[in-house]
Amino acid sequence: PLMVIAKDKSIIYGDKPANAGVEYAGFLGGDKENSLSGSIVFSYDYAQYDKVGEYAIMPSGLESNNYEIEFVAGKLTVEPKEISIAWDDKETSFTYNGKAHAPNATAGGLLNNDECNIIIDSVMNVGKYSAEAIDLTNANYKLPENRDGPDFEIIKAPLTVTAKNATIAYGDEPSNAGVEYSGFVGDDNENDLNDSIVFNYDYVQFYKVGKYVIIPGGLSSDNYDIAFVEGELTVEPKEISIVWSDASFTYNGSEQIPMATANGVENSDECIFTVTGAATNVGKYTAKVTDLSNENYKLPA
């Protein structure tokens, strides 16, 4: 018996099939391979551009009058081909949009019109980063040892927080109607912001009626550049009620009319009514409040 064993061989994806020759086991005396007739030939279950993996190298072609030859297959290992990386360093600044970002990279050294995309370690949140290739979409290729790319950054997206307009009555404490947001991306909402909304006012309780400013603030964000927009606080006159005095008089030759007193006045304010309808002669008349002396109040309907 004589065994002719194909030696194992490694090649790179895209190489033609190859071998490393054979080893012999079983020669006697001084016999060696030139004691055999014929020529060694090799066949493969691999063809150029087959995918990476392990294949068989099958030797054959030798004959002998003195040996019963057994041909033993060897292993052909097809390893991934190393690519080169061409980084696009023109786009290295991104604005936060709720999606992952990284510079683009193109694989070089591809064969046979193959497609192979580079998977880059991408990030979503605002900050400064260094790009790195982490994988490929084609198992027939492998990344080079140096996978580092350019530095890049993700900058904050603009977000507007606008105070809603609110209306109060004179004497009320300052208050607001909340805020409106403009600029959230993706599924982001106010729950993705830091801290709590606060409001300031250029109005304090018992300031006179008019227009004032609601100033929102207090919020911060890692991913948004927040602009706070003021709202309008309208302070309207407070409606008061009228308390009438006795409305029955005895004729005295002078004009007479009931007195009207303001009820519901705040903060020790003075508020005097203008009452019309005074009469001199005996009879029945109607008194009416037509105006008041303090613009912070208004007459009831």
C-alpha cells in the first residue's frame, strides 16, 4: 500500500485553485516518487470566485506496478480577501435628527463586480466621535488591521419652546397656559428634555391691567439647542358688583339718587361709580351706574 496525500493549502478569495503538492506514506527501501509512473494531477471542488470556506484538493494520475496507491484528499482553505477603506472626510458634521450618523466609507480592492458595504460604528446623540469600521456585508472580504476613520461630530438640533398666551383678571397672581414645542425630531418629545419648565413674568399681582410678558425657561437638552420665546400675558379688568343704598327719598327740593358702592374691590383700591338718573320731583325713577373711576375694574353686564 502507498498513500498519496494532498497537502493542505490556503488561498485568498478570488485566487485560482492551487495546491501545495503531496506527501507519500508507504515507500519501501530506497523507493521514492520517481518509482511511480504517470504524472500527479489535482482536481478541486472549488472554482475561482467561489465563496470563502473549505474545499477538497484531490490528487490523482500516478500508477505503480509495485504499490496499491490510495489517493487522500487535502484541504483547500479559501480565506477572505482584505479590502482597503476609502473614507469620505468631507461630511464630518451632522445635525441631530434622532438617527445614527457616521462618515461614509467605500471598500477598495473588490473582485468580480462584487458588492461589499462597510458597516461603520454610528452614533445618534450629540457629541464628538471617531469613526471606525466594524464589519462588512460580504463574508468573502475582511477589514484591514487599521479600521480607524476621521473624527466627526453631531451638533444640536434647534428647538423652540414658546410660551402660550394667557389671560387673567386684575388681582390674580401671574399664571400661564403652558408652552408649545417646535423642532422635535423622530419620536422625541418634551420627556426627552432635562430639568423642568419654569416661567417668569414682568407682571406681579395687583399691577394694572395691560399686556405683560410670559418668559419660559428652565429646560435643557443634550441633543437640542433650545430657544425660548416669550408669550403674552393679558391682564383684564376685574368685574365688580354694585351695592345700592336705600332707594326711597322724601321730597326736599334738591336732586336725589341712591348711592352705589363697588363690591369686590381688591388691595384696598378706590373705585367710585358715576351714577345717573337723579331726580328732584316726586315720582318713580331709575338710577344707573354708567362709569367707574378705576380702569382695573369693569361694570357687570
